[in-house]
Amino acid sequence: MRDKTIDDEGIVLKAMYGVKDVGDIELTVNDGKSFPMTNLAYADSNQNVNDIPENQKMPYSLLAKGETPQVITIEESTDDQVEIHGYCESPCKKCLYNIGIFLSFGLLLLLVKWFPQWRVWMTCQPCSVATASVLILKDTHGTITVLNVNVESVSSSIPPELVYSRSVSSISSHSHDSMNFNYSPTSSYRHFVHNCVKYVWDSRLCCFKRLKGYEGLPCSEFYEKFHGLPASEEKEKREIYGPNNIAVEVKSYFDLFVNEVLNPFYIFQAFSVMLWLFDDYVLYASCILIITLISISVALREVRRQQITLRDMVSRSNAVTVTVRRQDGVFEDIPSSNLVPGDVLAIPPHGCHMPCDAVLITGNCIVNESMLTGESVPETKTPLSKHDDEVYCPLAHKRHTLFCGTEVIQTRYYENNRVLAVVVRTGFSTAKGELIRSILFPKPLGFKFYMDSLKFVVLLFCISALGMAYSIYCYIQRDSPIGQTIVRALDIITIVVPPALPAAMSIGIVYGQTRLKKQKIYCISPPRINIGGKLKLICFDKTGTLTEEGLDFWGIIPTTEGKFKELEHDVNILSEHDPLKVCMASCHSLTIIDEEIRGDPMDLKMFNATKWELEEPGSDNTKFDLLNPTVIRPSTKKLSKISCNGPEGDVMLAQETNCDDKLISFPLSPTKDNSLLDEMPYEVGIIRQFPFSSGLQRMSVMCRTLGSRHMDLYCKGAPEKIASLCLSETVPVNFPELLKDYTLQGYRVLALAHRKLDPKLSWHHAQKIKRDQVEKDLTFLGLLIMQNTLKPETTPVIKVLKDAKIRCVMVTGDNVMTAMSVARDCHMIPESDRIIVINGVAREHEKSAHLSFEYAETLNLRNSNSTISEAISANGDMSPVLSSFVDAVPQHYHFVMDGKTFGVIRKYFPEMLPKILLRGTVYARMAPDQKTQLVESLQNIGYVVGMCGDGANDCGALKAADVGISLSDTEASVAAPFTSNIPNIRCVPIVIREGRCSLVTSFATFRFIALYSLTQFVSVLILYTVDTNLTDQMFLYIDMGVITSLAISMGYTRAYDKLVPERPRVSLISVPNVVSLLAQVAFLTITQVGAIIFLQNQRWYEPVHGSKGEDEDIFPCWENTVVFLVSSWQYVAIALIVSDGPPYRKHFFTNYFYLTVLFCVSAFNLFLLFNPFELFATIMGIVKWEPSQRLMFRVTLLLMVLCNFFLALAFEMLVVNSRWLRWLVRKIKNKKEAKNEYKRIDKALSADYEWPQVNKTVYESGPILISQ
């Protein structure tokens, strides 16, 4: 037997098979042991296992017999997988669990709230997934979820397609035959819901699988099998699929409050308040309680506001009325929530917001998909081919799919026929639902700063344990009561681990989000602002991002008898009947919306260059059931209209007359002298359109000229692709050279072609014919040259990013040469650097996959008198001039490749991929899924990746990137975490600068709060030593008056105006940060201890006499007064020391809010130190002294604090931030290799002078099978 992985719609089940006998099939479980399939029995809720005949038993229930539970992996998306562990309830364990809750006074409930898997472990026992009632799910990010398995009954038997996928039978005919299961539908099914997606139990594969709609069907089946669902069947399916809505839950304030207060930090805060109240810190505890409630209220309000915003964003397509066709052909209005896969939906003539994903089967639709993609240009959706046996996929057939959340602006339909679409996905399974799920359940960031903060909190707890031990020792030495000793020890925890730490850390993010919004950059994922400060690489889309959105018409190069003519900038030089001009006027997907021609900007520029007119059929010209095509004509107005509904496809001339305003149609029978045709206006009707396909890299239209007896095919697309479809004798010999000349100059070049179709081809046949039957044997017409200029902001921004040592990469669907030229023009690739083009060829038959590396022609030559073709000799070698130039450039190179080559590298050369990624700068002809794969591959080698695009084909990449920025004119879309109203890449440095500022602010705030807690910790331990403590008022002033005001105001410092190469450090437990914290604690401890010693050496000093009674009272004394005054100044000093300025934030003195707070706190501290009024002294709980008394002592205290400040500041500047400390750390660590993989690869490449081997071909080492 051999090991085989069966992959069915995201389900991976390890199975051992290889024989036809079911009893010989074994399932491998997580401990490596195997179970024969004879141990598998069919379990039905209504039938006893023993009553089932042997030939009908199914692998439903795995009788584990005490073995460890089976682990099945479910692939939720392209990269995420979830392990499932099954458990069933144990009455004995559950009884013990309830006893534990009673004995722990309910604390056990709190623990299982934080760690839900503990409840499963304490109440359940492991079992097979097949029989489990509770599941523990663990994803690839380590997130654990506990779910219950539901068993639901339905009103009728479950349709087979809901239990097993059609793709199962097509995965492996061998596996299907070998299992040989007899399937019989049941009236109940097992399922669970994870992240709003339902997973059902597949009894044939013995595993859970995701419940999906009609994906994977042959396209022809949408016409053959879907004619409308009866209401009864729709109801049955709705019991399985659930209602069709994307319900974003807006929780009540009570539910939010309960969830918020059960957060560990708030529980700790509640514990602290109760402890303070018990210790008679009533005023302080009350203020903290009020502040906490206000903080919770603000947080709840913000969370609920975001939930409402998201709900409103997605609610447009929920709860609307739609029209569906029933099986008997009758149309019925139903709520959109009742839609299920298989329903036939009628699209309203004047458009709607799509409530589901549906595939178009009749009519055309003009759709605005900006809500999903950020791209506001309308898209034309055409019907799915009814004669295509290709398997339907929403992504591959997106030109025929209406996605949920998009707006149908207008429909094109026949007279009495409706525009119909078959519902394929509903609810959260739709494209919109997937995007909403990515917001509701984002991928864990795994940011080092957050990980370190948790570790640091644990360290603070350890420090507090030492402090507790010391306080217990002190109070035992004084024979203090046990209650007082415990309270004082617990009080240490509330000091060392400040409950407000998480809120303080979020200050930088809140300010950063506010500043971004003021600059018209909207963020729906605030934690990603900090990650923006660590970006190391940015991927840019080209068209609409680096270059202008639209292309300007620049010229055409016609061909005659297989030779290129001169470049023409004016199309009107050509005759109206010239095929090249007709091709430009007809080969597009333009439409008329509100009396304005709308569509792809490039198509619009091309059509406008012809100065022709476009006319679409309206409601007044759909009479007599005639199908009226879109008509194009020269700008002269004509009354004639063309119809293609004559007998045998004969062309008909429909001409308006003055006879009762009727439309008369008569066939054209050309006379011998063609006089009628000569008098006829020149009009061309677009009979059928084959939409543009990124895979085919072309689009085409079938047309008929008024009066002609035949149809014509006009085609436009990528020059290389069009040339391969043309008759070789029609393609000029110098086609490759001319194409390179223009693409290297940055022009967008399209090729145009034409074919005269067989006169016997009727209109009905034309609607059924496959495009590959007509898109062949074309006549090459010429080249269409469009100019795509760089946006003025592009080059300066690229320079700013490169100066900051942030790699810039171009990812585009455009031509390789054009992309390479744009990269040169914007200095993404410096003029002095080499360009190496990689060409990949996939494995085919007996030929191995291989890669070739070749130098690209230098772009500098385009400005000289010589052409590119002259620089290359006939045998492909470089000319001496070019060769000498290449030899003169430095050893810096950039890889350029297309999507096909990228796919070959991923599949056949995975060991070479990291090296290529490190030097890859331009990726052209990339499909949307390949853009996502590129981003993920870059992340895999250690890059923090940003992606900036217009959202059209970049949604996947924008979501996969650590920081995705969508350029869109909408305030916010679900296309990316960031949406910029700035229509150029100027937003990228802004996001990075604000990210760095926010990150440094969070880092500084964390250090400030940590040092504040350690400072207060030292103060309290010193006062415990002398049997006293800070008074309630002192604590209140420090926490509320000093710390809170400083923490809030210091985060208001704005971002620095420039980007620097060094990225901010984010490791809280790095050596410099630990050294800094230890040094600061040492300085402040020495200062406080020195102040106490200095106090005790004064002649007028009287020591405190602490109370040993049960009701200890903290009263003003010299000790707590001196410690309070000194520490109050130390908090100000700490705030100044951690207030880092350039190069990530502006200087702190530019923050006027912060300066005001510093001035107020310092002034009040001076007032308390030198001349406190008796009233203030009483309120603050300090010892009152006269201004003339002990003046030198107070001045000395101030000087001690100033010395503390300047020593600490000097240590930060000269030691912590010094290069020699970093050098010393590297030496001590003996760090030989970089931590990031891409740095290690870069070091290896710099030392490898033999790679890449240019002008040589590299073959795959063996049959490596890695899915693309």
C-alpha cells in the first residue's frame, strides 16, 4: 500500500489504500497507528448498527477502542489549516468539574472562560472525530477554539451534493473505486460552525468538509439542470445552508460589558480595587473605579461603533426582495434571505445590489465592484458559455459571475426575456462574506512587540513576587497581624503590574489612526498601524498605482502584405472600411450608462480615437422579438438599424418609415451591381463578444457589417499571443524587434487581428460556437500603441523609500518589457544596475522543466541613435558596444520575470525561489492569485511586506500583506486594512512614518509605565522598611495627576517628516532595553535611598512610629513626604527620558500639549516642595513646613533629582543608544548569522559569484510536485 493524500475542497485526509477490498483500507491516526476499515461502521440515528447488512455499512463511526483521537486537517483558505480533536462528555469528569467550581468559589469558571480547552479536558474524554460531541480546533497560528457538534434533522432526505462533493469522484478514480461505498441519504446530518462557516460530516470520506455551493460543476450543467427550484426544495436546502445573509452581530452594551470586564486585566483591576477598599484606600479606589468605568465605556462605545459601521457596510445586500424563477417557469418575489444555491435569480432591469454570488446564464450586466475591489470602473458581465465543459470556478469565470455586494448598474436583455443568474454561493460563503470574515476573524499578527509585552508582564509578576517576599519579611519582623501582612504583600502586585498598561500601550495607535484619517487614509485594522513601522518591502501594482489610471492613445502601426507601415498618430487617416479601424471601434466592452459611454479606460481611449458612434438597443427597438445588437458607425448620423434574426442568419435591414411609425424589415438581396449596398450606410453590429481573459490574454468580437453576407471576427490582446494566432505570412518579420523597441520605451502595445468568417455561419451557430474555433488563422492588422505615463509623485516616493532602505517591487499584469521600462523610469531599478530576465518552461511530456537567465537590453540605449535590435547580433549575442557597457556596470542585478515563470519556479524549482525572490524586482503578467502567492513567499523568508494597489486585481495580495493599502475614492472598503483617498503612492511613506511614530510611542509608553511601576515599587518597599507607606492622596496624585496626564500627552507627538534607513527597535527584552531599565531603576533607587539617608541625618528629623494594631493608619510623616516629593520629580524625569524624538518622531517640544502638561506638573511639584499652603499640605497628606524652614534641605532634594535626571539621560545617550553597546552585544552573543532568513540569503548571494549563470539553462533536479 502507498501513502496518498485525498484533497477534496479543502479537506485533507491521510488514508492508506491500494486495494479494492474495503477491509484492507486503513486510516492513519495521529499517533501513527492504523485502523482497518473493517472497524468502521455506519451509524444512523434511526437504525441499529447490527441491523445493517454488511454490504451497506459505511465508514461513519470510528471505533477507536481506547486509542488516541483521530486528527483531521481542514484547509480553510489557501494557507490556513485546522486540526480537529474529538471529545465526548464524561459524566464522572463533569461531576468532578462541578465540585471544582464549588470549591474554587467560581474562579474555575473564570479560568475556563480564558482557556476554554481546559473545560473540555476536565469534562470530556478523547474519542473519534466521527463520534465526538465536542471539538477542539487548533489552527496554524496556534489559536484554539472549542465547538459543539450539532446533529440536526431535516424535513426530507439530504441531497447527495450536500453530503459529498462532486469533485470527490474526479480526484482519483482509483480511490473512488477502491472504497466502493453504497450511499443512501439520511434525514439528519452532523455539522459545526467555525468562523461563520458550516462544516458538515462527510460519511464517505469519514471527515468534516466545508459546506459549499455549486462550484466544480461543468459550465454546461448550469443550463441543463437549473430551471428553477420548487418552494419545497428551496425550504429543504435552506435548512442545510441557512439563511442567505451576512449577519454582522452588533452586541448589546451589556454583553460587551460582560466580555470586557472578564478580560484578565480588568479582573486584575477589580481585584486591585477590592484590595484598596479593604485597605481603606477609599478615595484612591473610588477614583480608579470611576476612571476604569469611563475607560470601559469609551472602549465599549468604540467597539460597538465599529460593529455598527461594519454592519451598515454589509447590510445593503441583506433583507431585500428578489425575484426567482420556479420550476414551472413562474416568477415569484421572495426575501433575499431565502435564497439558496440552485435558485434561478432574475436581475432587475435597472440594477440592484447583489445579495449572493450568482453565475449569469442569460443577458448582460454592467456591474460596479468597488465595494469589494476598490475599482470604480464598471465591469461588463456576460453569460457563461452553455457549450463549455470546463469546470466552473468563480475566480476563473469572474467575467460571468455576479458577486455579492457588487452593484448591478444596468442590464442588457432580450425583449420579453429576463436576465437570469444561478445562485452558486450564499451568506458567508460568498466573495463578500469571505472578506467580511477576514475582518471579523483576522489572522493573528504575531507582532514581536506584543509578544514581548506579554513576556515583560510575566517578568513584572516575578519582580512583584520578590517584593511580596520582602514585605512579608518586614511585617513579620514587626510582629504585624497576618491580615495586615497579607494585604501589604498583595498591594505590591497592584503596584508592580499596573492594570492600565494595555490601555496606555494603545495610545500611540489611537493617535496614529486619527492622524491618518486627517490625511484621508482610513484604517479598519488599527493594530496594523504599528506593523507599518516595520515594513521592509513594498509591492506596487503598476497601472493606476505607479502610472496614470488611463492610457492615452499614442498611435497605430498598420500592416500591409505582411509589412509594417509608418507610425500614424491619427486613426482617421485610415478609410472607414479599413479592418484596423473597425477593429478599434468594435473590439471592446463599452456600454452606455445614463447616456454616457462607460467602461475600461483603455477601451474608451481606443474607441474615442476612431471618432465613431456607439448605439445600444433600447426599449423602443426590441419590437417584434428581434434581437438587436450593439451598433457602431462613423460619426455621421443614420436611421438604419441592423437585425440578425432573418432566416438562416441572412442579414435584415430594419428601416424606419413614415407609414404609421411602423418598423418594416426586409431581406437584402444584393443586385449584380451592388447598387443597394453602395447606397446603404456603413454600420457594424456586434453580434457576440468573447470577453477579455487574463489567462488567454485577449478578447474578441464577432461582427456583421450592414449588407454583408458574412461575419467578421476582430481580436485584440497581448502582441505575442495575437501573433501566435495569426497566419505566419501576415505577421511582419521584424515584429519582435519593433515590439521590443516600443515596450522598452514604456508604451503599452496591443496587437489587432481580423478574420473573415464562413458565410454559412448563421447567427444561431455564432451564439454557440466556442472561441477557440474562431480565434485562429487570423490576419495580423497592426499594433495599437498606448502611452501610460508615470504619476508625478511616483519617482520621488520611490526615491524616498529606497533611501530608507525599503525594497520596492513591481507586481503587474502588464507586459514584461513595459513593466521593466516603468521600473527604470521611476528608478525602482537604477540605470547602472543590470537586469536579468528569467524565462521558465514547465515540464511537458518527457521534457524537463527549465529556467534560462538572460541579460535584458539596457534602457540607456533607447536614448541613443541605435536601436535595441542593432545591439543584438543575428545569433542572439550582444554587440561589442552593448557587451562593453554591460561589463562596465557594477555587480548589482535585478530579476525580471512573468507570471508563467514565477509559477514554474514555485512548482519545479522551490529550492531556488528564495534566492530569486531576494533579487526579484519586476513581476509581470501576474494573475491575481500569483500576486497573493508572491506576497506570502516574501513573508516566508522574513520580510514584513506591504502591498499598494488600486484594488482591481489585488484584493488577495492586499489581504495577505502585513500592510495592505488600497487606492480608492471610497472612505473605506473591505479590500484592504488601509484605504487611501490619495490617488497615488504618496500615502505609502505617510503610513510608514505614522507606523514608526505609533510604534515608538507604544514602546515609549510601555517603558514609561514600566518604570513608573518600578519607581513606585521601590518607594513602597523603602517606606515598608520604615513602617509606613504613601498616603491615599499621594497615590491618587501620582497615578491620576502625573502618570495619566503624561502618558496621554506624550503620545500626541507627531511623526517625523523624513524616513531613515534604520527601523525602530521593538524588542522590549532586548539587551539595550533591559540595560536601560536596570540602569534607570538603579539611578532612581539610589536617589530615593539617598534622600531617606539624607533625611535621617538631619538634626530635626523625628522617625515615624508606625501602628502595630489591626487597623493600621497611614499618616503624614517625613519619610513618606520626602519619598513622595522625590518620586514625583522622578516621574517627570522618566517621561522626558523616554520621549524619543527624531528620527521617528518630532522633538517633544513640538508637542505643545505635552509641554503644557510637563509645565503644570513641574510647577505643582515645585509648589509642593517649596511653599505648599496648609490646605494643600493637608489635602496631599504631606508634612507642612514654613518657607523659611529647612530651605537648604529642600534645595538639596531638588539637586539630587536633577542629578538623577542628567545621569540617566547621559546613560541613555552615551550607552544605551551607542553603537559600541550593540557591537559588544553581538560579540557576547557570538552572532554569526542574521536572524532574518532574507539577510542570510543575501549574504550567501553576495559571496556567490557564479550564480546566476547568465545565458545558461538550468533544468529541474527531479520530479518535485508542489501545487501552485
